[in-house]
Amino acid sequence: MGSLVLDALGKRYGSSVAVERVDLDVRQGEMVALLGPSGCGKTTTLRMVAGFVEPTAGRVLIGGGDVTRAPPHARDTGMVFQSYALFPHMSVGANVAFGLEMRRIGRAEREQRVREVLRLVRLEGLEDRLPRQLSGGQQQRVALARALVVNPAVFLLDEPLSNLDAKLRGEVRMEIRALQQRLGLTTLIVTHDQEEALTMADRLVVMERGRVRQVGSAEDLYERPADPFVAGFVGRCNLLDGRLETPGRFRTASGALLPCGAPEGAGGDAVLALRPEHVRVAPAADGPGRLVAVTYLGPQTEYHLDLAGTRLLAVQPTPGAADPMRRLSPGDAVSISWDAAAARLLPAAQPDKEPDA
């Protein structure tokens, strides 16, 4: 196994910048997720690591060796594609053995390694089946086995669960994470699914428009986002434009004066970021807020609120049958509160612009 280093890695297509610059050190045995919306550059970054896209700037190092110009088969990586890319005319065993054949591994060793990896992903006994005879989850495991059988230094996953239904996705997600930890695989995974990234990765890299916005653990990004984009992309968040009038008091664009956690001396334009679970709602005949809508989500309930022209979302445990909250209806007056420290001030959002060409 080895580490993975991206050193000022970038990619341009003519004057268009797909990836502006990525500096990242993935430690041995660590799983790092590239997370962001479609078109943010995460897949291009992964493909530069795999060798399918040639960088226009920077380097890729695996285990300390520079592989920036090396072809894919010479990079000691194993990759699971979004589509799985299984050969439909080849059996499970032949699909898994394909990479070993390309590396000219002898037949006896090849068969032994195929048996071992199929047992690892719980597909023993299915060696002779064709991909079309397998379920989606089984096909996904074949793709994993094919990538693992070559004993890669770096394991690459490109949206590996996007073709599975929601229930199966959750199950396979935990299987992949357990497998990665048990084998100590240095892993880079691309996903746009926040829950997938938050539950699987040791660290996350949030990307937007070819740029890295923040790198950190799930807790770092959720509790301490660097900017409004990260706050809004990682989990749900109330993001309110306005100004800090005095320490601890934030004036929204609609005129509402709200408590916030602000250092002494801070001031000027800013964005108040408040997670919905920190907002407390209660019935109050003379409360300053109004209930706009209620959404029942089983163990939790969402409350859409209006506070002096400012819209807020609150998420609370679903109240019991005797709780007065159960009798609230849209239009009712409510009290709205939160601990000031839970409302974080972030830099005011800057107008979008293309990365410098």
C-alpha cells in the first residue's frame, strides 16, 4: 500500500479550466472523498489520478513515485467505474481475472487470487455466471473484486453506488467502508452524495467550479464550514445575508435582528449560517414568528418558518400525540430561538466568476 499526493494538479481544455489547482495528501490507509455538484471537477481529478486524463499542471505521486506521465496500467491503481464496466460476454471469474492477465500473472496464481477476492466480497460459487445473471449489488461486488485482485497501492472509486437503489446503496456503502478499513486501502472516492461522503470518508474535499473550497473531516465541514457554499452543500443550512451591526447581533436583509456568535470587533457584510436542528420552535400566541408549513418525516418533523420576513427551517424530533406542537397549523404564531453560538458568521458570498485562464 502507498500514499497518494496531488501536487498543484490542474486541467484545462483550451481556455476553459476544469480543475484549477488541487493540493492533497492522502495518507496510507485513508479514505478521502471528492465531493461536489456536477461539473465541479471531481471526476476529472480522479481520472487524472488514474491516468485517463493528462494534467496540464502539477504532479501525481503514488508511494512517493511520480506517475504523472505513466499510463493507467503502470500506476498500481485499482478503479471501480460508475457503470462497473463489466465485460458482458465474460464470466464473473474471467472479469475479475482480466487485470491479472494483462499483468501476465501465471494461471495458478491468477486462479488462487480470484478465489480469494471473490470470497472477500462474498461472491464465492458464482465464478461461472455472466454479469446479466447477477443482481445490481452483485455486479457492483464483481467490479470491486476486479479492482482489488491486483493488490493496488491506491483504490479509486467513481460514484460506485449511483446505480443501486437507496436501500441497497446503504448496505453496500458500509460493506465497502469495512472492506477498505480491513485491508488498509489508500482510497480516493468521487461522489455527489453528501451522506455517502459523510459516512464513508475519513476526510472530505469539497469542490466547486474547479476549485477546492475546503478539506477536512465530516465534523469540520459540518460544524465549521469555511464559506456559505460549503455550509449549504454539506448538510442543510439556513443561510441569511446581512450585516453584523454589533457583536452578537446580526441584521438580515429583511430587517430582522438575530443573535449570533461573533468575535469582538467583527462587523460588515456577512452570511449567518444556522443548522436547522439548532432552531427551537414552540407554540406562542404572541410569538414573533409564523409557521408556514409542517413536513412529517417519521422520527423528525420539519417546520418552515417566517420571522419578520426571514424564512427559516427548523428540524425537531416529532412530538408525541399530547404535545402542543402536534396541534400547530400553518399561520399559527410561534416562538423561535437558538443558542447564539450555534449561529456562525461566514464571509459574504462573492459573485461567481470563472477561474483565471
